[in-house]
Amino acid sequence: MSVHRIMGIETEYGISSPNNPGINPTILCAAVVNAYSDFLFPDRQKPMRWDYYVESPFVDVRGYEIERELADPESWTDIDIGMPNLMLPNGARFYVDHAHPEYSGPEVTNPADAALWDVAGDRILNHAAQMASELTGNLITIYKNNTDGKGASYGTHENYQVARDVPFDDFVKHLTPFFVTRNIWAGSGRVGLGQESRTAGFQISQRADFFEARVGLETTVNRPIINTRDEPHADPNKFRRLHVIVGDANMSQTMTFLKMGATALVLSMIEDSALDFEIDLADPVLEMQAVSRDYKFEQQLQLTDGTALSAIEIQREYLAASENYMASKPFDAMTKQVLVLWRDVLDALESDTQSLIGTVDWVTKKSVLDSYRLRDDLGWQDSKLKAIDLQYCDIRVDKGLSYLLQRNSNSSEMFDEQEVELAIANPPVDTRAYVRGKAVQNYGANVVGASWESLIFQISPDQPLKRIGLPDARGYRSNETEHLFAQQCEPAEFVTKLEQLISEQH
């Protein structure tokens, strides 16, 4: 195993209208998604719908299902509430999630593709917001952040396909200290302490203050470090989907790549029972908050055996284990890239943090904030610093502070604009996202619904809808299905041939 596995990222974006601050954010979200729908499908008569048949948000991996009435209503993700919900030509989902526009990237097989299609999402949101602003007359701005600074938090969730036969307790045991300390390089930085930012200060992570449990099913209240939602979107007898909700939204392409790659390595070691050390934090929830506030790396995290380790020391344990694990295995270039980057970042955090400006989000953000604090003698509670914090994650390429800093730094982005443009318009070629995205591209008027595991076609108004299941996340790739699209069949013939191909594979 290596960094290669089925994975993906889903991001809820912050949204506002500076010239109309009282407007309902859900209305803004709908305007943004609808504007992009009209751009992609100008002749479409009916809105595309999500296929909720395969959603199961109340099933817990620990072996039970909670009653809907006992769950937070925001977790009722299996109900169509009439909001815009698109499957995009690049295989991603773009929809309204309560008061946020959400982009869920397509399934990919490696951390580089996860980062690339994540950047594509930023560009899609920016384009959609520009069009919605023109149509509504309201300036709409989109932010890739995780809190409004007033007590609300929204997620950037990672998803990883893992083996079903591995005891879930193994994931809980080994991932908890990894996730608690991962923010020392994956955090995006935040002005303000506490959920409502009432205490002045700066911290490494946007999300750390919003976690209140070690393990649990919820994602919006009593958030757990390890989420137990059992919704595999694949063969449930073989796979789980590990739904990771502890991460920050990264503007740095490099940190998104490292976040996904390092986590994939740790998962591979857990699946192979290759982690020969155990780090049991005495109170992981409190330690996560402590790590977030310790940007000078002065604190030790207390373990249940009475000893203590720093966050960097814990990360080095996982890095060393990953290096040892891969030493006896075929070494692909991307896995080596992740390991080298992981070590370089940890070394720099210990010896020369400023060298990470332009690479690690929280370091980059803090460097700008510190320059203003020193120049203007500002305290951490100053509204100017909070505005800079927000501007850092503005996804407008010409106005977002992270883009400006990137252009002015010595570091370079992972992807050029040509690669990003291709990812905006096209799906990955090595997962089922290919057939989904290409079906939307070529037969968009006939695709009336979709999900990660299905496509729903309407061939004609007088025929029943045709639902085609896509149970294999690694199936229906370009080398298996591109000939169907090259034939440019009529919709009815295409659906028949796709059904036959899937039937032969299963």
C-alpha cells in the first residue's frame, strides 16, 4: 500500500453579500448554484436532482442506527428539500448545504488529484459567484474558511475508502493522536480563541475549538474527532468510507496534498497492522485545542501513561513509522514526495518556521497579521486583523490575500492554470467519476438525477426513469467506458450499452 487509495474532499464555503448584509445566506447559495446550472445547461427544462436513495446518514459504524428524531436536523442529508443540487461535468457535486454552497470533489485515487480537483472547486465557486452577482445585483463573495467568528463552524471534510475487515477501534486508536497534532502543518490559522472568538489571540486551526467528543456520529453538534458515519458509497461488505471532519480548509495546494497523502499512509499502516507504537492522549479534545493555541510549540501533550510528548514529536513518530513501512515496499514517486515533504515541513517548524511562508497556511497568514500588528500597534482583538483573516481565504484570484501572497513569495503552486482548467471541465479518468462526469457532459439533458453511486436517465417523457447503479468506486473508468461516449449514440442506446457493460463487470 502507499498514498494511493480512493479519496475525496468536500468543502462548505462561507458566503456573504457585503452590500446587502441582511440577506438570507441560503438565498445567496441558491443564486450561486442556479447561476452555474444555467451556465452549464442553458436549455435544461427541469432542475437536476440528487438521488437520495443511497444516503444513510444515521447508520453508525459501531453497529446501530440512530432514530432520525434524535439526530440534529442538519444531519438529515437524505431528504430533498428542494435546493439546487448539481452533478458537474468533472464528476463533482455542487449544491446548497443549508446556509453554505458546497462543492464535493469527485472520487480520485491519489492526493495530487484530490488537491487538483479541490482547486477546481475554488475556481468553480468563484465563477458561479461572479455570475450570480451580475444576475442578482448583489455582490456575492465566497470564502474558503471554517468559521464565521460568531460561533458557527462549517466543514472541509475528507473521505477515504478503507477496508471493512479492519476493526474500527484500530482506526480510532491510531488516528486520534495523528489528527490532534496534524494541524501543526495542516491548519489554516485563525484570529480569535473560542467558538465565538471572544478571547483575543491567534491559533493554528480554524476548526479545533469546535470539537467536543473523541468518537461519534454527529458532524454539526457535539462534533467528534473520529466520525462514525457508516455510509460507504461502495460495496458495504468490503469497504467503509472514513469521513474525516477535523481538517481545516487549505488555500495552500501543497498542504492539501500533504494532508491527504500523509493520512492515506497512516491508513495503510493501520490496515496492515504496521503501527508498532501506541500514543494514548489523556484528553484528546482538550489537547486538540491546546495544540491549536501553541504556535510556538512550547507545550507537551499528556498521555494516559503519565508521560508527555510535543505535537511535533508525535508527528515525527508517524512519519518515522511511515518511512519504515515504505522502506520494504515498491516506492512510487508520489509516496516519496509525500514523505519528503512531510519531513521537510516538520524540520522547518522546529528550526525555521518563516521558511514555510507561502506553503503552510497558518504560517503565511500569521506573517501578514504580525506585520500589521507591529506596524500599527494592533492587538489581536482589532477588527482590522479579523478582516485580514477573512481576506486570506477570499477565493477571488485577483483579490484573495492568499493568492497575492503566493504570487509574491518564492514558493510555487503545485498546479498550473492549464491543469486547473482541465479539472474544472473534466472528471478523473481512473474512478467511476469518469462515467458520471462524461454522462453529464454528453447527455446532460437526459440525466435528471445522480449520486456517487448512480445515474438516473429520462430517455423520453413517456418512459419511466432509468436508474443505473455504479457500486464500484474504481469502476467504469475511461479505459472501460470512453468508447461508449466516442460512439455518440442516441441516449436510449447509450443507456442500454452502459447497462450491459456494468452487468458484465458484476
